[in-house]
Amino acid sequence: MSVTDPIADMLTRIRNALMAHHDDVAMPTSRVKEEIARILKAEGFIHGYELYVEGPRKQMRVFLKYTPERAPVLSGLRRVSRPGRRVYARRDDIPRVKGGLGFAIVSTSKGIMTGEDAYRAGVGGEVVCYIW
């Protein structure tokens, strides 16, 4: 199946799996998706992820994280820059998400990183999504 926006597809799969209280979710992989999963793991929103081969394609399984009361740790994901409308931010214009409770994922010339890391590195870039 051809997907116009693979990153939005990834975020939607994670959002749907959290609403259904699944322990993990599988999806096709790419380097950008791997970097987003790496950031989510580093920030403590997921347990982890694994890459595997199923047939001719590489797949990724993301292991979701819940509180002891079985509420999702990850409460929101929103795609910002889309194929039809790219959104860029300079170093000083990188947005704060939910007053600092969340973060933006930014694609910069130095790689994909959180908005705070991009600010520290002194670079701006394309605002991929918001996570909170």
C-alpha cells in the first residue's frame, strides 16, 4: 500500500494503538521513522523499538509505555509539517509544546532532534511533529 505521508502514518498507528491499549505496534520502517522512535525512547515516551525483516521489507515494532493504571504515557502526537504545507522554524522560533511539557521534533541540517537540542546546537529546520 502506498502512503503519501509515512510520518503521519507512523504517528496515527501509534495513536490508534495507544487508544486500543496495545502493547506494541508494527509499521514499515525508514531512517526518519527510526530517528523519531529513538527520540521517543530517549525522552521516555516508549519502552523501545526493534527492527526486523518480514518478507522483502524492513519493519519496525514500537513497544508502547503505560502507567501502572494502564493510562498511556504518551498523551498526544501531532504532525506539523506535511507534504502539502512545510513548516520551518529558525533557531529562535522553535515552538514550545504545552508550555514545556512536550517537545517538537525538528529535522535539521545536523539530523533529526528535539526542539531543545536544535536550539542548543544553534540550528533551525523543519518542524516535523509535536509530542506531549
